[in-house]
Amino acid sequence: MVSGYVVGIDLGTSNTVAVIRSPDGRRRPVLFDGAPLMPSAVFLTDNGQLAVGRDAQRLAQLDPGRYEPNPKRRIDEPSVLLGSSEIPTVHMLAAVLRAVAVGVAEVTRYAPPVVLTYPASWGQTRRKMLHDAAVTAGFGDVSMLPEPVAAARYFISALNHPLPPGQAVVVYDFGGGTIDIAVVRNDPQGFTVIGSGGLEDVGGLDLDAALVERLGEVLAASQPDVWRRLQDPRTSQERRDRRLFWEDIRGAKEMLSRTTVAPVSVPGVESALHLTRDELEAKIGPMITRTVNETARVVRDSGLTANGLAGILLVGGSSRVPLVARMLHRELGVVPTVLEQPELPVAEGAVVHPSELTADGRVPVATGTASVPVSAPPSGTQSMIYPVSGVPMSAPPVSGPPVSAPPVSGPPLPVSAAPVSPAVTYTPAPPKPPQLPAPPPSGGRKRAALIAGIGAAVLLIAGGAFALKAYNDNTTTPSSTKSDAPAVIGKWEKLSELPTKIGIEGAGAAVVNRQLWVIGGYTAEEPRGTTDQVWIYDLDRTNSWVKGPKLPRTLSHMGVVLDSNKTIWVLGGLASDGATDQVWQLKLGSETWEEGPKLPAKRNSGVALQDSDGIIFAGGTGSDGFATDTIWALDAGGWKSIGQLSQKREKLTATTDRAGRIWFIGGRRQKGDGVTLDSIDIMQERKMTNDHLTMDGPREGAAAMLITKVGLCVLGGNNGPKALGWWCQDASKTATLPKLDLPRAGQAVAISGGTIYAVGGYNGEQNLNGSFDVEAFQYTT
């Protein structure tokens, strides 16, 4: 028997769950607003604190730019822009864990030892950040355990399911944001993860989105005005209606796990629509098939067959869908174990003492990717330790029904409907010893001043610009003050060259789910021309390129935007017959480009980006070959003019802080006249300002960005034949940025997790019309 309290915490992509083990061995969930699930969301308040959970969701209605629904997804980024402040990712995670500490303290009256679970695929860097977040939140004795190992412990202990030595179980963890799959074997030294995998682009929220799309088809035909409001809400009431619609869709999905028909209420429509289980399964079937195929692959790569499996454990709220169990059974021939509350096993398994798992009471010491304590720098593998405590236990809380999390980044805006208690907030502070967490602060909530952008959108512009985790050089985070950049903040590293037969410039680039996409471009050798080729490079698993879905036509010098739904947009560009007004979209998981709303006029060498309200396209060359000064924005009704540049520009670049401010930079005033610009126009809240900046010299074909602790910078470009390096608004920072081996203009630039990728480009002085080079620069902070 273990004496003392122990807490198991499963900090998930969408929701966080915690389970307390009492001194007498009983286990019970921690309740948050009466439910065992707390949304893992955070919101930066006006006073610099982080509200979490359902409070964060509600506050997001006022200012979505201060909201991060999924901090765990940002684990590879040192910080995240909330409003106009860079918040360290470890502080966001600590805020969520701080809320858990408050709930735990209601039972234990102190901060007990905690076991944090993590995905089996995580390396030491990610685990250390999670561990540091727990210490910062007030937990002093922190151990860590892979999520599938915790689930396997639950499988044996709570379900009384034997797992003989040498046998293995599959843990199929279908959460709100991802699907994680692992094979766990009972080895002599303890549980070992012998195989893992998963999909980052399939989760419960994707199932919800598929059902919204299905009902959207019905509404678009019968009630187009209602569907427009649900798709593109413009008022507070419309945003509430969208949230309620998504919540009802989710409720219908969960109901269809028990019945064959479920009603869906539509705000503004008197009669409810109905979803059937057949419709649900037809719509989500392809996604479930992908997860089942991935499961079979992980089992196969682990050197096992279905006959070697002792079971399949379904965890995560999305695993409730009956189709999941049926398809896994059909594929692997093993009947999965279906749980009533699949959100709880990982956190509960984390507090199962290893001595409960064997008949002789010995405590196994797990190796490989099993239990990894990280309270100190790793010096060997240890078993989990449960300290002694004499604190009496409280009465077990009464659990209500699980509450699912709202959709993640992008439409619809995640918010909560139910009234909530005062916000649990967190202000970053140095790590401290275990103590009773303070009660949540009270006080009013102010209306945020800035309406910021779509939180998860990543902006990428071909041969031009993108937004890099915006940084306001005049603003500090709540826990730190502005400091000078280090002498060197990183270096460029060569990746595998593009497999094109000839070099390119003027291509587009985007990073989607850790894959670098290079789209189109202008070839380097005679006869020079545009290409329709798309290349994809896996940033995690391979060192090679594969072909992606070809563009519908050959293109270069276009705008490229990756929106919050991970749809790639290709806007305008240079086609074989000159400038084009066509817009193409490639949705996540699709192999086919679809045509979008055309630009108001033909353009190439313009710049595209996404601000807080949608996509913007500015400048570029018209069909007459001359530069233009137009600025267009795309909304539900199509493209509209929102202003003019101070000068006509082509081959310009731009970036945004996604809090309403946009910089339009450099370019050429008129095709062929040799006049290159050094001026910078500034737009605020979609209105041109009288503020103007200038660079240290003219440049065209560059890429603009905002770099944490550095500020506004521009990479590459040229002035006449001379290719240029970095320019930063803060001149003292320019020398701290690493130089490319060969400076270039016309590069395709993209980012992922604080890494800048530069692809192709030209250098007139070197007579280089296009390059194969692909280089990556990870800045440090």
C-alpha cells in the first residue's frame, strides 16, 4: 500500500485530466467546474496573467488574438505570440498545470508528488519543458511516464486484464487534436514501448469539422444566409451561434456512439437537422481508415502480428465512435477494449503503483521509453517513487459527464457556453518549492484593446514574405524585460537539395504538419519558364524529397498563404501566358487543387498574407506589365479594396504582427525602369497610416519577417545585380543574424517552430538564375 497522495496528470492537446491516488489506494478524478476534463486553453488577460480552461475559452470571444487553444501543440516553439506579447511556451503549460494544482489542493491541502504523462515519441527536450512547467506551477516532486505505459498499467490494474511477460498491448489514443499509437510490451524489467506512431492531422476536432461540412452542404442549399453567418460570423451574436452550432455537432457525434440518429439544432432555423450514424461513418470513414492503417503499420514495424497482441486499449474521447472499434477489429482480428470514460485511463494509470502489476509484488524498473524521472538531469533509469505522507484524504468528488473541448485554431472560434467560476490565472514566476497553491484571483475582466488574428495561422509568401512569431520590440512579457539579442543567434544548415533537374527562383513555400512544401517556380536554364511541380520534404522522418500534387497550371512569383485550417492558398502569379487572376486551394489531406475566388485583376509578383480578419493581396504586376498599388482583402462576399500603397510596387514583401499591423516593404516601382524602393508602408487595422520607414537601401525580391527579440527584419533581395543579406529595423541586430553562404533574391521562405527555411533564389552577380539550395536557420532566444 502506498502511503500519501500522488497525482497523475495527462496534459492533452485539447483537454487536461488529473487523477488523485489517496493514501488508501483509491483513485478519483480532479473536477474542474464539476467535470473531469479541463480545456488545455490559455488566454492572456490585460493585466498580463494567463487565464486557463473554460475561462480562457470565454475570454477568447473578446480577443481571439490573445488565445491559444492548444499549448501542447506549441511544444517545439520557445514562445508564442498572444496579443502583442511573446509568452514562453513553458509558461503556458505551467498555467494549465497551475489550475490542476488548485484543484488538487482542494483535496490534499498541499502539492503532492506528481506523475506527468507524455507521448511516447517525445524526446528529452520536450519532456524537460513539460517537467519545468510542472515545477514552475508549484509541483516539487515530478516524475514522468509515457502515456501508453500509463494506459497499459490501467489496462492491467483497473480492468484486471492480465498481460503475461513477453506479451504486448496496443494503445490507440484518439484525442481531440491527434491520434497516437503505441505498442507496449511487458518485459522482465517493466513495460517498454517497442513501437510508436500516429497522425498529427487527425483528431476529434477533424471529425467535428467533417460533420459541420456535411450539414453545411444541406444549409448552403436550403438556408444560405444562415450558413454564411455560421461560416463567417461578424458579430458577437453570430460568433455565439457558431459556437453553439459546433457544440451541438459534437454532442450529436457523441450521441451517435449510442444511437443511430441524433438531432442538431441550428441557430436561426426553427427545425432541427438530423444526423444518422450512417452519415457520420460515411463522412469520417476515410480518416478512421488512416488511423487503422497507421495502427497496423506500428504493429508490423514492432515485429509483431495480430496473434501476438494481448489486446487493444482505446483511450481518448474520440475513440468512442463505434466505427473505430469495428475497423480495428476487422483489420487486426483483436476485439478492442472500449471504455465508458476513455479520457481518464492515462491519468489514472499514471498513479497505479508498479507493485500492483505483478503477483509477487516486485516493482519493475522500466527501460527504453518507459518511466523517465526528470526532476534532475538524467543519470540513469529509475522506477517511480511514492513518498510517504500522513495527510488524511478528503471525501471523493462526484464526477459529472465529460465535457468535450471546442474546436481548435481557426473557424469556429473556440468558446464555452456555461457560466464559469472566477478565472484561474497564472503569472510567470521563477520555480518555487511545493506549497499550497493560492486560490484563483478574483476581479473583473476588461475588454481587450486589440482584435488579434487567427491564432494558429502561419503565413508564408512565395519569394516574398511571411509572419514569424510576431514580436513587438517595444513590449515585454509579464515575466521579463526587453534585452539585447545575443552575439550569435543561430546558423544556417544545408538540407537535401531540391531534386529538380535545374534550379528555381520565385517558388512558393509552406510548412504543413512538419513537411516543407515547395510549390511551382521559375526555372534557371534556357528555355526558362514556369513549372507546375510541387515537392515535399519530411522534416522529421526522411532526408529526401517526394513529389506532391501538381499545380493545375505552371506558376511562379505567386502569393502563398497557409491558413488556420492548414489549407494552402496560391494567389495570382506568373503563368505561361502572363499574369493570372486565378486562386488555387489545396485542403489538408487532399490531392487535388481546387479553384478559389479570383483576384479582381491579374497580378504576378505581388504579396499575400493573412491578417486578423483574413487574406490580403497587395501590389504586383498587372497584365500590362506595370506595377500596381492595390490592396485587396478576401471576405465572405469575395475580394474588396481596402486601400492603396504609397507607391506602385512589384516584387515587394510584407509581414504582420497578426494584431492588426502590416508592413509592406521595398519592391520595384515599375517593371523594367530599374527603380527599386527602400520605403516601407504601414497598415493598422486595415487602414494605411502616415507612418513610414526606410531600409538602409533599396531591395526587391526579399522576404520580411518579425523575429523574437530582434524585431522587423528582411532577408535577401537585390538592388540591381547585387544580392543582399539581412536588414533589420534595429541596426544593432543585423550583424547578429547568420549570413547565407550565397546571398539570393527570389527565395521561397517558410517557417516552422522557430526555424526559417529558404529555398532556391537567384544571384545576378554570380550569373545564377536559380538555385537547388535548401537551407534552415533555427534562431535562439
